[in-house]
Amino acid sequence: MIRTISLSSLVLVLGLGSAFLVHAGTTDDAMLQLETIMADEGKRHASYAAGHERIRFCGYCHGEDGNSKRDYIPNLAAQHPQYLFEQFEKFGDGRRDDYVMSKLAKALSQQERIDIAVYYSQQTANPRPDGDPALAAAGEPLYERHCSSCHGANAQGVRDMPRLAGQPAQYLELALKRFKEMDPQQNNSPMIGVARMLSDNDIGAVATYLQGR
Ligand code: HEC
Ligand code: HEC
């Protein structure tokens, strides 16, 4: 089973045995570097190619093209590179916690995390099958009222506001419930306040709506 792959084999597969290094540079440097890469076609191609070399293992779960293989796993395709990079920081420093992702985030160098973020941001998110049409219809006005101002009219996201369109409903529900349960004293995400306003029914509706976008 994918979830039980041992971490030592994981590190071997990635060829990262020596990569438990101190991350060079700061997040600000990385964000600047990402912006420079995204704005320059030659640099973007080089970074994309380097990222492609590094995502073989990620592909088992997230898909080589960034369309995830399981409904509890997020798509990375067409996600914003700043957002993707920032999530590695969060898994790495404990603000987010997932057995595999937390180990991986610490195993990747800053350059690898940048290149992987560039690679996945350039992929196309494939449509997922629509869920229950009545639930999706109930989710649409909720999305427009509570979410579109940040995540965009088409749920395409911008910079550090993630794209939500086409994410599997199961993952969206998990993510929203996680925000709902977070301690605001220890986390400063705007999503904590947003998720608190939603009932479990609302969460199901908005997640179903977004999966079909
Ligand atoms: C064993 C399956 C598995 C593998 C392998 C894996 N991931 Fe993940 N990844 C997950 C799961 C599950 C989550 C969601 C965790 C959560 O809800 O916090 C996730 C979350 C993420 C996120 C956050 C996405 C978001 O929408 O917030 C990023 C970025 C990510 N993974 C990148 C990668 C990269 C890059 C690799 C390879 C180096 C990788 N993952 C390998 C299962 C995996
Ligand atoms: C004030 C701006 C804002 C509003 C309004 C907002 N979000 Fe977010 N959302 C964010 C930011 C910023 C993040 C990135 C996570 C973080 O920083 O904690 C995020 C992250 C998320 C994620 C995690 C995505 C992933 O890939 O893991 C989900 C799911 C989400 N939002 C859904 C919603 C839904 C549904 C609504 C409306 C009910 C909503 N958001 C309203 C700003 C917002």
C-alpha cells in the first residue's frame, strides 16, 4: 500500500539520502527566485525540467501530471507555485502535519522545492466527475458569498490563495474540517474564521460544487 511505504525506501527512491540539509536561504529569497523564474521563459523551462526529474515519487499519489490518484489527495496541477512552495514550508516546520508530506518536505532542498512547484504549476487540471447535482447547486451560492472574493470567481486562485476548482470533494472536506478545528491562537490562517461559519452540510455542498468546477 502506498501509505505504508517505508520512509527509508522513500528517501532512496527520491535519491535524497544526502539531502537532509539545512535549507539554504530564506523563504523571501525563494519567493523572489520563484517570481524571477516564472517571469523568464528560459529559466522556467530549465526549472520545469529539473522539477520533472524530481517528481517520480510524488506521481504515485499526486499524479505525474498533478491530477491526484486518490480522492483524499490534493491535485497539484495548475496550482500556484507560491502556494505550493509555501505548503512545503508548512509541512517542514510543523504548521501542517502529514506523515509522508512532513518527511518529504524536510528531505527536499530549497531548489528542489522551487523546481517542483514550477513543474506542477504548469500542468493542466483535468475535470473530475460531477458529484450529487442537488448538493452542488446548494454549494454554488455559498461559494459566491463566502469564498469567491479570495479564491476567485472561477475558483482558480491567485498567488498564495490556492486554486480550488477541480479538487476532489473528499480532500476539500478534509481540508475545511482541519481549518475548522485549528486553534486560532497557534495559527493565523483566514480559513479558520471562514471554516467556522460552515456547517458540515455546507462543507459537503461547497466541496461538491468545487469538484465539478
Ligand atoms: C503517499 C502519498 C503521497 C506522496 C508520495 C506525496 N504526497 Fe503530497 N500529499 C499527500 C497527501 C495525503 C496530502 C494532503 C495532506 C494534508 O491534508 O495535509 C498531500 C499534500 C501535498 C501538498 C499540499 C497541497 C495543497 O493543496 O495544499 C503539496 C504541495 C504536496 N503534497 C506535494 C508533494 C510532492 C512535491 C511530493 C513528492 C516529492 C509529494 N507531495 C508526495 C500525499 C502524498
Ligand atoms: C480571506 C480570504 C479567504 C476566504 C474568504 C476564503 N479562503 Fe480559503 N484559503 C485562503 C488562503 C490564504 C488559503 C491558504 C491556506 C492558508 O494560508 O492557511 C486558503 C486555503 C483554502 C483551502 C485549502 C486548499 C488546499 O489545497 O489545501 C480550502 C479547501 C479553502 N481555502 C476553501 C475555502 C472555501 C470553501 C471558502 C469559502 C467558504 C474559502 N476558502 C474562503 C483564503 C481565503
